[in-house]
Amino acid sequence: MGWFEIHTGIEGDNFELGGMEVWRQNWRRTNEDTLRLPHPSYPKQFHSFSIYEIGSLDHPIRFAAAELSNSVWGFYISQQA
């Protein structure tokens, strides 16, 4: 499964995913292994991204997120999301 970058921003910004404000949701970490994905602005730098879900348990919205630097976060979603 491939992942692609959808957002890089400051913690607490107005980023929405699936119509939900990400920072206002309770993130549920999945049991999946972390991903090694490139920094969106510096593709030669790789970071460990954890996979999370937000929203209902019946129809969760999955994404990968990592703090790239102090309060700066990167988000990816899978191509099958």
C-alpha cells in the first residue's frame, strides 16, 4: 500500500481530513508498524510515522502522522484510504 503526503502544518492548525478537524479529534493509534516516510519538504530525510484513526469505529479515517520538528507535523494517507 502506498502513502502520499496531504498536509504539513503547525500543531493545532485548521487541518481537516474527511470533513473532521484533526486536532479536535481523539487520535487512536493502530497496532500497525510505524512507517518510514520522507519529510515532505526534504525528501532525502526520512521520519517514523505512526498510523492513527479518528472518527467513528465503524468508519474510521486513517492517516499517518509524525512531528517533523517542534510543533510542525506531517500527514500522509494511504492510496486506498
